Amino acid sequence: MLATFSLLAATFVDILDEGWEENQLDFPPIMLLAFGIGALNTSFVKDGEVSVPLSYVTGTLVKMGQGIERHIAGGNLSDWLGYFLLFQRSQQQQQRT
């Protein structure tokens, strides 16, 4: 529900800001949408880990973000580095296709 609301709010903000003629999306609607997707990902957290990643890329990014949080709180570099490398590799493969 929150993701749907965020998408509707982003659409509304973009239409109010630029109308129907502008094809580019500005920063505020993107932030609203990112908030909604982040909220949707956190709804699947169980024992501090994402139990059901919503997609390969967003699931990897969420786990990387959680690992960075653990690293800042006194954890190890390995808490997030593996997810970063996995995401980096997926981006490189996507660029080749």
C-alpha cells in the first residue's frame, strides 16, 4: 500500500511541478518513489535480513545497505563487500547486453 501511495504521490508531484508536457522526471518524485520501494523492501525483513528480495538488484542493494549499517556499527567489511561486488558484476553484465 505504501509503495502504491508513493507512486501516486510522485506522479502527482511531477504533474504539479511540470505538467504533462515535460518528459524528464525531477528529483522530488524520484525520492518519493525511492522511499516507497525502500519501505516495500523493509516490509520483508526478518531477523535483520531481507527474507524475500523483491528483485535481484533491489534485494542485493538492500542487503548491501544492511551490511554497511552493520559495518558502521562495528561489524566487518565482509558484511557488505560481497553484495557490492555481486551488484557491480550484475551491472557490468547488464551493460554488455
